[in-house]
Amino acid sequence: MAKYKMHMLVCGGTGCHASEGQMLFENLKKEVQDNNLENDVQVIATGCFGFCEKGPIVKVIPDNTFYVSVEPKDAKEIVAEHALKGRAVKRLLYFDPVRKEQIPDSKHMGFYKKQLRIALRNCGMIDPENINEYLAADGYEAMGKVLLEMTPEEAIKEVMDSGLRGRGGGGFPTGLKWQIASKNHADQKYVVCNADEGDPGAFMDRSILEGDPHTVLEAMVINGYAIGATKGLIYIRAEYPLAIHRLKIAIDQAREYGLLGTDILGSGFDFDVEIRYGAGAFVCGEETALIHSMEGERGEPTFKPPFPAQSGYLGKPTNVNNVETYANIPVIITKGAKWFSSIGTEKSKGTKVFALAGKINNVGLIEVPMGITLREVIFEIGGGIQGGKKFKAVQTGGPSGGCLTEKHLDTPIDFDNLLSVGSMMGSGGMIVMDEDDCMVAVAKFYLEFTVEESCGKCSPCRIGNKRLHEQLDIISKGNATEKDLDNLRNLSNVIKDTSLCGLGQTSPNPVLSTMDNFWDEYLAHVNEKRCPSGVCKDLIRYEVIAENCVGCTACARNCPVNCISGERKQLHVIDQALCIKCNACLEKCKFNAIAVI
Amino acid sequence: MTKIKSLADLKKMKSELQSQVALREKSETPEGRVLIRVGMGTSGIASGAKQIMEFLIDELEKRNIDAIVSQTGDMGYSYAEPTVEVTLPKQEPIVFGDVDQKKADDIIEKYIKNGELLDGIIPANYETIDKK
Ligand SMILES: Cc1cc2nc3c(=O)[nH]c(=O)nc-3n(C[C@H](O)[C@H](O)[C@H](O)COP(=O)(O)O)c2cc1C
Ligand code: SF4
Ligand code: SF4
Ligand code: SF4
Ligand code: FES
């Protein structure tokens, strides 16, 4: 076997794939061959590095050189310079917008410094389509250990002692869940992996499945052995074609090696996995709805109890865990509960993967130890706010979560702390907002999503959220009174208390948390009929600032409704009656002569 | 593909495959390892830097030394090539010039194993990309 001195890891995740990653990979391989380097340089397509915004990414090992926004045509130069002459191609290095310098390797990037990768350990590290790479990286060892050296009780105890809590949103202790399922006796039990991932902007689970599908399979076998189930189902949304493709390859390879199937590793234990496809409804991520959907019924939640662990898929005891939860399991088994529980806070152990997005310099997928502060995540890993603007809020927990502010920046992130400040961990969406974001509009955005995704089975959620959305709309148009704000709060509380499932029970959170933290902003909309961030269209006007206007006509030429008049070199004027507030004039004016008022 | 029938089989297979990803895993955690960079400018290659690099990789592995060997561009000492830069854990890098197989062997045995300095050290005044 060739002994490679250099590995070129090319991102093959969805984010980079979309931007010509595949062609880049092929070009690199070809260049390596053309230069007779195929015994020295190995080119591998891996999963996501988390830095998708700047993709396609190429990382060169052993020096950890990190190339960003690489185009297929750059392959020639990378091989000629880096592989042949040992010189990094400087123009492709990451340019740090804060430090204003090029960063030579991933170890020096602020984005990676505070990250700790457990669930994502193999993403960007191994070829997810090659089981041998997974085996080389300790793959299936945890499964072997559990099946041959541990009793189911011991396996459950290890997971329990690790303190791992579910990463799908609820944060329920995983070991306890397994124990409950193990104690319910039945002729058949099921293990289900929840890969529905419906939060807007979330792609944690997709990245794990694309970058390291075997880890989920391995964990499911362990889960099956622990609770006495021989069948595993993965419920994945059909819009994840690459993840599905890689999962299928992984399942086939694991079967060929006998790592799925009968008498796994001679242990006498049988287990196999099937894929089930979801149509992409947010509510189908809720475990009872998910189970009904797999049974071929409507994907609607039902009241708990009975919990799936008692009566789940086809009425049998069923253990549902999230993708990221599973990705932690093999490491917990190999490195031990003690190691895992040494990471994190008292009641939230280990790490959490977040999809960092919004007005932040480093957008991407990160994994950080629990207990890290929002400040560290936003300003160190995230590199701070884009364009040097002012931080305003960070939304965690997606449509079920809330907006946190400046005063929460030093809160250590964990399940309980986020709940106590009116947000939640959720599945790991984290959206950063700056001074240009309007909190009423943000709340409205999430309510729009909830109204769209409500299954309609219970009225507080179906009707209540619609009313909430209407109210927010009225506020954003400047037609509400302070009394309406009271109603908004009351209705929110009723929806929370009376909805059937988690969707409705948490949907008012974006409203409540923005009201709690940005009350002044609501008052400005209501009392002054003003949107302080200049977002709500009905409350703003575009005006020409007379002192600055030089009469260049750029605005008038670009206004889609021709509502700007004025002669060359004369002051221009906007006809407010016709203006549709499209922002085009403001973007085109080079003289800062258009303002939002 | 043949089936993996036991835990022993699995472990055996892993040990055979491990070298595939070992370099990547090591590079993830360079701290605490010996870092070696071989100067591979055009003159470096001509003066046998590639052979020295291969020698170092093979010998370090044989002698069970936890090191990461990489290549780097021209270090700016074309008069002394091949050049080899060694960074022991928590120490400043040291550059050796005119490294042949014998000297590479000395670097491993004397400097890396025992911290003994050898002759042929070049004062570190060069600029590498890390320093910029
Ligand atoms: C509306 C709604 C949507 C949900 N969506 C997901 C999802 O996409 N993925 C997920 O793993 N869990 C989701 N959950 C949580 C699941 O019901 C369940 O708690 C979880 O899959 C259990 O796995 P865990 O304990 O490993 O987190 C959702 C819950 C609700 C109420
Ligand atoms: S709370 Fe909403 S999503 Fe949940 S069951 Fe009721 S209507 Fe359906
Ligand atoms: S905001 Fe749009 S519609 Fe209004 S004046 Fe400017 S360009 Fe015209
Ligand atoms: S683009 Fe600006 S400067 Fe030019 S005419 Fe319009 S407002 Fe005046
Ligand atoms: S998909 Fe390439 S870095 Fe995320």
C-alpha cells in the first residue's frame, strides 16, 4: 500500500458540492496523477468542514493548510505549488476579516480554536463512502466492545453515567430513555433515528449523515443491543439526497462486512437498518408524528403518554434518538462515560453542534463544549458581527426558541441555562442579528413558519398561532395599541399551556422572548408608529437628504416604479405615494443622500 | 468483501487500515509531537530532499517516534540544502543544513531522542508562512 506523505482533503458536503466541489476533487486527482504523485499524495473527498460559506474547502495534511473558495481550475496550482514545491498557494488561504491577515492553517483560525469535535469527529476527516476509512478511525470498535464484552445493562449504564442528553431538542437523558425502553418487554422492539431536521437553517444532522454515516449505524446497533431491538429505522427527509445516498452506501458496506445483519461479529446478536423517507414537514420531527408517518398514517402528533418507549412503531416499544445524539455514542463507549462527563457543565455533558448563521463573519457548522459562552461563540468562533456593526440579539432553538441579548452573552450555554433565560437549546440553530434587524419582524418570521407547519390537529396551535401572526402583522403596520400587546402575551401563554405537542407548546417563545428583551421596540411600533431598525415597511419612508444630493440621477434611473423625479444636477425628490420601499435607490446612491426614516 | 466474523478480526483489520488515516489524526493534534519540515524548494528536490523526507518518515516510524513530517517550500538556504527543520514539543524550531542520510540519522538519534545539538545548525532567520 502506498504510504502517502500528503493528504488533500476535499470537502464533499452538500454546501461545497453545490459549488463545484466534485469537479475540484476530480481535477486534483488528475493533477496528482499527471505529476506522478499518486504514491505520495492522497486525494480524499470528506464530509463537511463546517466552513461551507467559504466552500469549496481543501485541507492539506499534515500542515493543515486550509484553502477556501477553491475553484476546479485551482487544482493545477495547488498540486504544482503545494504538492511539488511545498509552498502554500497564498491567494487561496483564508483571509481573516477581523485580524486582516491571511491565516496559514486551520489551527490558527479563530473559527476552529475553541471547537471540540466529538459528534463531528470524522467530518472533514475521512471518506464517508469508504467503510475502511471509518474502520481505520476506530469505527465499529465500540459496537464490538458492547456486543462481546458488555451486557445490555452495562451498556445502558455507561450511556447513563456519561450524562448524555438528547440533541434533538428536548434534552432528555439518553441513558434513561434506553433503560425505560429496555424494561418494556415485547416480541419486537424498534430503534429509530430521527433525521427529520426541520428547523429553518439547520444542517447539523445532514452534515453528520453526509460526513460520517457509519457512526449513526454503529450507534443504532449499540442501542438495539441495549434495549433488545433487532430492527432499526432511519427517518430522513427526502430533501437530503446526498445524505441518503451516503447512508445507503454505508448500509450496504456494513452488511457486506457483516457489521449489520445476523450474528454480528459472532456475538449472536442480529440487527439491521432500513431507511424511511419523510416529506419534510416540520411536525414530523416530533417523535409520535414521526412514528405515525412511518406507519403510513398522517404525520400528526398524538398525546403522550403513551410514550414511544411504551407503545411506538406498530404499537411496539420504540426508542427514538436524534442523529447527533447517536454520533456521540460510539465515542462514549470507547473513551468511557467518565471522559465524556468531564466535558461540559454540571447537567449538560459533552458538546453541542450549532449551525451558526446570520450577521456574523464566520457562518458555518461548529461543535463546542457545553458551557462555552455565547460571547465566545459569536465573537471568537464566529469572528464577530459583519461589517463591524453592533450585535443586537442571538436566536437559539429555532422556531421554538427565543432571542437573547447583550446581557446574556456571558451565559454559559447549556440546556438549563438557555431555558432559564427564555430560550432553548433546540436542535442547534443559532442566528445572530445586528442593529439592522427588527425584533417584531423576527417574531413574525418565526410565527409565519409555525402557522405554515402547524398540523392543525389542535385548535390552540392551529387558530392561536394564526392570531398571533395577525397581531404581529398589525403591530408591524403601526396599527396596534398597548392593549394589543397585553393580548399578545396572554394568547401566547394560552397556546403554550394548551397545545397538544411540542410545536404549539413552544411556538410563542419567539414572541415572548422578544417582548421580554425588546419591549421598547414593541412600544416604538405601537406608540410612535416607528420601526427603530427601519425594517417594517409600513413604518418607514425613503427620503432624499437635500444637502447630500448632487443630482446624479442614479436613483431615478433605478427606481422600479419611477417615483423619483429631478433634473440632472438638481435635487431629487421621492413621491411617497408611489414608493414601494424596495431599497433600490438607497443601494444605488453613492452620495449617502437617501435615508430610511 | 469478506465478512468480519469476530472482534479479533475487526481489530486486526483496523490495525492494517490504521495507517490510512493516522497522518490525518496526528495532524489534528500537533501539540506534543515532534514536528519536522523538510525544505523542498526546487533546489531542495534536486539535492535529494525527497529521499531525506522518505528516510525520516520510515525511520521515525520504525523507531516509534511520534512525529509529523511535512514538506515546506524553499527555506531560503539554497546553499545548505537539503534543509530540515525540527520543532521539539514546547521548543523553538531548529534548522539543520546539508542533511544527508547520515545526518538525518543523527538528527533522530541525537537531537530528537536526546536533545543533543549537532553541528550544521542554521540560525533561524528565515521567514516561513507561519511567521507572516
Ligand atoms: C415540532 C417538533 C419538531 C421536532 N423535530 C425534531 C427533529 O427534526 N429532529 C429530532 O431529532 N428531534 C425533533 N424533535 C424532538 C423529537 O420529538 C424527539 O424528542 C427526539 O427525536 C428524541 O431524540 P433525542 O432524545 O436524541 O433528542 C421535534 C419535536 C417537536 C415537538
Ligand atoms: S400543537 Fe400544533 S403541530 Fe402539535 S398537534 Fe397541535 S396543531 Fe398539530
Ligand atoms: S425605495 Fe424603491 S420605490 Fe421607493 S423611491 Fe427608492 S427605488 Fe423607488
Ligand atoms: S442617487 Fe443620490 S445623489 Fe444621485 S440623484 Fe439620487 S439621491 Fe441624489
Ligand atoms: S459542505 Fe463543505 S465545508 Fe460544509
